[in-house]
Amino acid sequence: MTVIYQPALTIVIPTFNSIVNLPACLESVQSVLGTLLGRTVFVLIQDGRSTDGTREYAENINSSGITLVSEQDSGVYDAMNKAVARAGTDWIYFLGSDDRLLPDFKVVLSRLTNTNQIYYANVRFSSNGKPYDGAFSPAKLVFRNICHQSIFFPRHILRKEPYSLSYPVKSDWASNIRFFASIPFQYIDLNVALYNDSGGLSSTYEDVEFERDKAKLFHDFHGYWLKLLCGLSPIVTKIYHFSIRHKTEGRKKFGDT
């Protein structure tokens, strides 16, 4: 009989007034994990003292694998740091309350074999079902971030280097820039979550502090050339989006003829 290795992992769900989305999120977790929930995978709902019924709902969930902690925090990254400090498993995974687990999440669990590297996969956008976003390199990281719901972190890495509270919206991007310089990243070509790409924190708000420091972060951790690329990224991004729009319009015209 073959024994499949299943590492112990905590799914951290930061919440604040999330009663509209949390029930469906937890239903997806329970559906995907089945009997693993409460045995090797645990859910920690890190709530920021919600006032809309989120706490009451979570307190009444009948599952030994789901825990609620409700306390004051200084934003989502502070909540995530608090959850990492509290978690007792070797692995950490973050899931938004408006996101959903997909079946391949369970497949990835058996591949988490090295706690000295970070594993990441794909998500699918909830708006159109498209996967995001394949394997990354430091250069690709200049233009876009690895989706947080794609990444499986060894707990000791996040405990040693918690998220900076200086970046209220994109601190995970800043951390990935730093991690890519010193920690191996292992890509797994599977889709692990359905990511809400409309209305979330990073899609709604700008992070002025991160944008101010982004080039310096690349210079400090990856050198001059990526700092230079970072400076050129707005122009390159505009050209890229223009070319995509031009191709799309061309296809529409071709289809109309």
C-alpha cells in the first residue's frame, strides 16, 4: 500500500465584516478537503472584530478543523502576521473570504516536501475563468505579482520575515521581491483557487508607498538591471496593453467581415 505524504497546513482566512462571502468560502474548503480538514489541514479565521455577524457565524461552525480568533488589528497584513505567529503547522496558505478553493488544491498538498522552498501554483479569475499566471522569474515579478492565493509558504519563513505594515495593499508583493532573492520558488502547474479579481483590496486601492519604493526594493535585492526595468515597466506595460487591445479589435473586425 502506497502512503501519500500529507503535510500539516493552516489555511488563514483574514476577515472583517465578511458575512456575505465567508459561508461560500468555507463550503468550498470543506468540499475540497473532506476528511483532511481537522486532521492535516486546519482553518484559522483571523477576524478584525467584525460587526456584521461574521464572528457569530464562525463561532457556530460545527467543525473541529476551523478556529476563529477575533481581535483588533492594523490591517490585513497585521492580521496575517498574527495568524502566522499563532499557527502550529509547518505550512501556511492564505485565502480571501471572497475566494474559493478548487480541487487541485488537494493535489498540491502532497507535493509540499521541502520546507526550505516556497511552492506556488495558479489561480483562476472569478470574472472570466482564466488562469493566472504560470511560472515567474524576478523580471516577470517587476510587472506583476504572484497571486497570494497561489502560494504555499513554510511557516518558518514568514515568522522570520513577517509582512511589512508600511505597505497597506501590496506588502505581499514587497515580500515576494525579497523572497525571490534568497529562497527557491517551485512552480506547480495546477489551479488551486478561484480568485475574486474584482472588488478585492489590491484591485480596488493603490499602494502609494509600495509604488514609491518598488524600484529601490528591486535594486536592493536584485541589482541595477531590474531597478532599470522597474523604471521602464509603466511604458512597457502600456505598450503591452495597447498591443493586446489592437489584436482584440482586429479579431473583432475580422469576425464581422
